[in-house]
Amino acid sequence: MLDLSLFIPRAVMQGMPLLYGSTGETISQKAGNLNLGIPGVMYVGAISGVIGAFLYERSVGGAVGMNPALTILIPMASCLFGALVMGLLYCFLTVTLRANQNVTGLAMTTFGIGFGNFFGGSLIKLTGADVPSITLSATSNTFRTQLPFANTTGVIGKVLFSYGFLAYLGIIISLIAAHVLSRTRTGLHLRAVGENPGTADAAGINTTKYKYLSTCIGCMIAGIGGLYYVMDYMNGVWSNDAFGDRGWLAIALVIFTIWKPDIGILASILFGGLYILYLFVPTGTNLAVKELYKMLPYVVTIVVLIITSMRNKRENQPPASLGLSYFREER
Amino acid sequence: MPERVPAVQMRGITKIFGSVRANYRVNLDIYKGEILAILGENGSGKTTLMNMLSGIYFPDEGKIFIDGKEVTISSPREAFDYGIGMIHQHFKLVDVMTATENIVLGLHEEGKLDLVKAAGKIRDICKAYGFEVDPDKKIYEMSVSEKQTVEIVKVLYRGADILILDEPTAVLTPQETDKLFAVLRTMREDGKAIVIITHKMHEVEDLSDRVAILRRGEYVGDLMTKDTNAQEMTDMMVGRAVSLNIDRPDPVDPKPRIEVSGLTVRDQDGILKLDNVGFTASSGEILGIAGISGSGQKELLEAIAGLQPTESGSVMFIDDDGNKKELLGKDPLEIAALGVTLSFVPEDRLGMGLVGNMDLSGNMMLRSYRRGKSAFTDRLFPKNLAKQVVEELEVLTPGIETPVRRLSGGNVQKVLVGREIASAPSVLLTAYAVRGLDINSSYTIYDLLNQQKKRGVAVVYVGEDLDVLLELCDKIVVLCGGKVSGILDGRTADKNEVGLLMTRVGGGEKE
């Protein structure tokens, strides 16, 4: 029998990187940028954070001398910086130079993973450890600081309060993103740019600015997802390629949530749950059955795609000019 | 007459796209309280000129003065600030948003986004000018004329007092056009400057006070509308004397060629598109099909051409000896295998008719790629055909290696029609063959259709300009909501009769 008080926290923690990734990707897609570089961006965000934390931990010589505020701020800042550079690169290529978005995105994913593994490998060499991984437990412990009453409120505490601050931040960011997109002038303009940049341009909206801003902010949010994975989910352990296909799952989640970040909160937890379901149901010794369970998030995405396509409601379709570059004087 | 101060003065405006001179040293004045029509052939630079005023393009040379002061307009936002609003030919609206959201788009009003307040303001504007717009309706649920109204309200909401309309009537029914013109006249009385781009002569005469004429990007001159006539304006526009009469030779020995009966078509969502349609098209005749756009014209032609699944009915091809062949349920290849040469000039030229990125000879090959004996196709034939079409139809192109996407609308259409008639068809289907074409290109197309008619081809002409339909066609089938509303003789029918049949089946006052 599934133990929910164990399963739900694991699902939430598994879902958080997906939530960050999909919120970031949604913001980018709403402005018409199909950023397939998100898996790479999350990788770069993670390794940048790891580098920052690694250098800080080394410079103060261990857990004793570490300032809690700096322990959080340094990895966060380096993570955001790494992701921002990736976002700027993507925008420069696709918006300014009007390169093909799919090709650019795929190239950035390949690049991001390679970048992560290269620097990850270098850091592992620096530590001279026997195992192919780096462990930043001091930083991770700070990141995973729980609310004081998490352990005293029983099951409720476990399910609701047992997470590091980044989990709550992810939910807050998603709620803010949902509000901005659907209720504010900025959101209206952003959606117009993604639907029909020609119209937005003729209405006096700076399409280039909106595409740059949304994609860069989106990349930074996705980057935090990578950082969460290392510092919180993995308890500060970086090993190459461990992040796996979570970036792609985040992009699938964007479609699953029909471009709504608030739906993303529950959907990411659902995806997280499906992702680890095979650990919680008895599957016997047959490994193939496990693999079938691992398919579940993708199967669900395909089903949702079929349903939304069949219902053909215009509001649930992707932004109309998704993946297309815009040039005002094109004839 | 007292000296009037122009609201806008454009001086020496030049704009060059690659090797094309879209505008060359154009001077233009726009006055308040006046409706100015800008007339010119396709590619004469009317839209380009106005796009520079509305901030979409930036002039390479020249100056713009507003109320006597020199200004630089480098973006649409700056154009708004000067009170200039443009209604583009292809509507600039976001389909999934409501009318209100589209109207406030791009504005930076004080305070938070308040759609309820904005909707109230929109209702006030509608009341003042007599528009009918539901502020909460989504754009994709709207008809073309509703979308246009939203565009006009959008411009007024921004407080524009210089309005530019780019071919606003291209998609409207005669009734909707009258309504639009009434609104424009009200706005003129209100002291606004109105510029309308068009190439429909009777609209210029009907509506404008003054007309400015462009030819190949250069300014030819302006005329007071009341002192001129269609012939003079056309001659100025084309640069030589043009005959404005459409030929209608009498059909020679017409025999039934295509017999459509009981044709019923439903679209994917099960909505009835054609309902029990029946008529006969004869050889040596031009059969016109009239109707508000979306009344089933597209489905009808595609059903005959074998591109549209049908529910019931029959389409019989009758050859010269009276043998009947059923075309329904066959695809274009099977129809061709029957020995029926059927040519189709679709509405969507670059979507269904031609491949935009391929050059002229490549596009000719789309019809002839099965020629040639070996595994290789015959490349010489399409090349020669392309040369022949360019020569005979006077297609303006740098060469037959140019992608058709780069040609202007009229030339694209000539390439398409040229290819279709090269196969010596016995049936020629055309959908909106002159849509978006200027008067000169249109007449070339009419001539081509008449030549085919004289060859004994059964020509089906789906059109939107009733004047042309009445002058060109021998027989007119009027469609209304997918039903045949009436079949008239082109020589005796009058415009009002057709207009009524278009809006109501049978033409009665009530359903």
C-alpha cells in the first residue's frame, strides 16, 4: 500500500525542478520563444550554483566559518547569472539574428549539458575524491533548512512544511507568473507578442524588449530549478548526467498545463509523483515493468495533447506565433 | 477658397527594398475634415507610403511634417503620439483576445489594467459613431466586418485624428461597405483627416473629396474628386489610356459541360457548408458564382476539383459527345486519368496554387512532373513554359529563377493562371481570381478568361465584385449560406437583385 505521507513529500521534491522549468518555459513561450534550450539552461543553472557554492565552501574552509546568508546568496547569484547568460545567448540568436528557434534551442541543450559535465568533471578532479561526485553538504543543509514546526505537526507537517525554502519560492513564482500573465498590462502585452507580434508591434509594443525580457527571466527561473535539484533534492551531491531528462519533462509540462503556471503547481507534483511511482509500487524483479512506470509522465502528456487538440478550443492552443521570428519590415 | 493648413505634409519620401524602389520622392498633403483617396496599381507603393506615416517602415529619405513641425516617426507608438492611426488591410488583431483586450493593447493608461472601465469607454465611442461592437466578444468569433469595426474603434480609442484605412472594403459586402462609408463621413464632419487606400474606382468617386495618384512608387498628382472621372483617374494611374469596358462575347454553341446536382458538404465539425446545390456550367460560357465570403464557394470549387469530401450529390462531366462521367469521389489524379482536363485557380495562391519558395519553372513543373520517359523528369518543358508565360502575360519578374514569393500579387496570379490554362483545360475553375489585384492586372485576367471562353472552355468564376460579375459572366449562381439562392442571366440581372439574393435565400424580405 502506498504510504502517502512518504510519497507526497517525495513527489513534491521531484516535481519542484519541473515546476521551475515549466514556469520559465511558459513565460518564454507566451512571448513566442519556443526555448528548447531549457534542459541545457537548467543544467547550466545547476552547475553555476555548484561552482559558486564550491568556491565559497573552499574559501572559508568548511561548514564552521560559513555565513548562512552568503551560503544561500552566492550559489543563487551564480546560478541566476549562468542561466541569464544562456537566456541572452538564446535571445541574441533567435530575436536579434532571427535564427531558427528549434535549432538554437537544441544546440543550447547540447551545449548546456556539455558545459555542466565539463565543469562538474573538473570540480570532481579538484576534490580528488574516489567517487565521481562532489558533495556540498554544508550548503545543502542551509538550503534545506525546514520550518521550525515541520517536525512537531505530524503528518500535516511532513506533507506541507518539510521542504526547503526554494520549494515555497517556486510555488510563489508560479502564482506571480500566473497573475502577471492573465491580469496585468504587462501580461497582456506579453501574450500579444507571442500570439501576433505584427499586431503587438503596430499597437506600439516593443516586441524585442518583451521577447528578451520574458526569455531571460524564464531562463533564470528554470535555472533555479536546476539549483533546487542539486542543493535540495540531491542533498548537495553533483554527479554528471544525474539531472537526466527532467528538462524535457518540464517542456512537456508546459503543454500539459496548457500554458498556465498556476495549474503547473499541481501538475508538476503529479508529474513528480508519476516519475517516482515505480519506487513505491511493488514491481517485483522485472525491470521492464519499472520502465513502463517511468513512461507514465510522457503518456499523460500525449493524452492531454490529444484531448486539447480534439476539443480545439482556441484559448488552449499554443501561442499562435510560437517558434517564429519577427521582423517588422519583412515583405 | 481660404488657404488650408495641411495636417500632414510628406516631402521627398523615398523607400527602397533591396533593388525595388517602393517610393521615390513622394510629396503628399493630408488635410483635416477631408477624405483623401490614394489610388494606384499593385506595387505602386500606396501601402508602403502609409506604413511610413504609421511608423511600420522608416523612410530612407525625405521629411514628414505634422501641423507644420518636422517630426521623426520611428515606431507605431510615436505615430499614435502624433494622432495617426492606421487600419491595416490584414487586420492587426490577436484572435484569442476579446475586443477590449485588443483595443487597450499597447496603451499605458494610468493605474492598473481595468478592462471593465475600458469596455465602458468603448461602448461610449460606439454610441457616438453608431458602431455595433460587443467588447467582451473574442476576435475569432467575429465576422470580418466586426473585426474591422474593432480596428476602427481601436484607433479612435487612442484619440487619433488622422485615420488611414488600407483597402477597407476588400472583404465587405456592399451593405457593410455603405455602413462603413457612412461612419467615415461622420468622422469627416467631426474634423478628422481620413486617408483611404483603394483601387476600386467607384468607391473613390463615391466617398472621397480628393484623390492622390501613385504610379510605380512615384507621385503622379492629385485631383478634386468632383472634377474628375474614372477614366481620367485610371489613365493617370496606369500611365496610358485604358479601356474600362469588360468584353462579353456571346457564347458560341454552348453545351452542358459540368452538371452539379444535390451537392451537400459538411466540414470537420459537421457544419453544413453546401446544401443541395445544383447548376449546370456550359462550354463557352463564364458562369459566375456570387455570395458573401464563406457561403460555400470554396467548398463548391474544391468538391468539383476532387479536393473536398462530400456527403451526397453528383458532379457529372459531359464530354462533347454527350457521355457523362461522375467526378465525385475521385481525387485530382483519377479525374485526370478519366481524360478530363480540369484546371483550378484556388483562392489561396501561395498556399494551394504555388510554392512560394520555388522559382517560376519549378512551379510550372508542379503540373508536369510526371512527364519524361525515364526516372528523371522533363525539366526543359516547364522551363520553356515559364518563359512563355512570362512573355505572353507580361509577368514582371527579374527572371524565371526568381522565387514566386518575391513577385507582387498580380504577377503571382498571372503565373498561376498562365500555368493552369497552359494545360488546355476543358473546365477552368477560378476563385477570387482578381482579389487584391489592381485594375490593370484585373483586366488582363478578364481577357484571359474571355480567351478561354472563346476556346470553348467552361469557365467558373467565383468573384466578390458584383459590378464585374454582372459585366463578365453569362450566368450567375448566387450562393447564400451554402444554398443556391438564385440563378440569373448575367445580361439582365441587376446589382440590387444579386445583393438581396446574397443575404437571403430567394431574395425575400423575411426568411
